[in-house]
Amino acid sequence: MKLFRKAKDGGPNSTVTGYWLCEFKSLFSIALLKFEDGSRDEYHDHAFNSWNWILKGEVEEEFVDSFLNQTLVARIRPYFTGRTRMHRVRSKGTTWVFSIRGPWSETWHEYDPKTKKTVTLTHGRNIV
């Protein structure tokens, strides 16, 4: 259980800073996320389902099959991101997102389009 902390969201190479109000990985997490301009190269899915409200800014959600790409903007209704949604998020400038995340599963995945390799990760971003 963690309360009121600031850290990179998505590992040390991430362009996202998380400001967690609370993080109880077995139950839920609530965070304010600051996306800096751009994105990491890797695509990823998640260890959790989440509901996300873009408060300010705009992101491009990119999929390996690029014809599914979509632009996400601020709106009242949240965006749902399921655990198995393999994507990357490219911020256009700075974007602020309020995120409520469900319980974590034990693993999630990252796909590197340069090497065409997928790795399975677990808590602490350790490779399984």
C-alpha cells in the first residue's frame, strides 16, 4: 500500500510521471498522470483495467496495426483501457489524465517494434 507518491509510470524510460493518491495493487489505484510530449517506442498492455479521464491535452493511441489508431481528447466520459489492449500512447504536448485502475494481475507485456520481441513483465518490471 502506498499513499501520496510521485514516480515514473511505465519504467525509467517513460515520458509519464504519476502522482498517486493511493496505490493498493490488490484492490485499486488512483493517480494523476502527466504525459510529456512524445512516447516510448514500446507497445504495452497492462496488469490492470483502468478508467481514464483526459483533463487537458491530447494523445494519440497507437496500435501495432496502425489503422486502429485514434486521437483521445478531454471529455466528460472516461476512456476505458482493458488489460489486454496492446498500445502505446503518444502525447501531443503535455497531457494530464486522471486514472482509476483496478486490481493488478501478476503479469503484463511489452512489445518492441524494432526487435519484434515481446517480453512478459511482473511486479517491479522484472522479466518473467
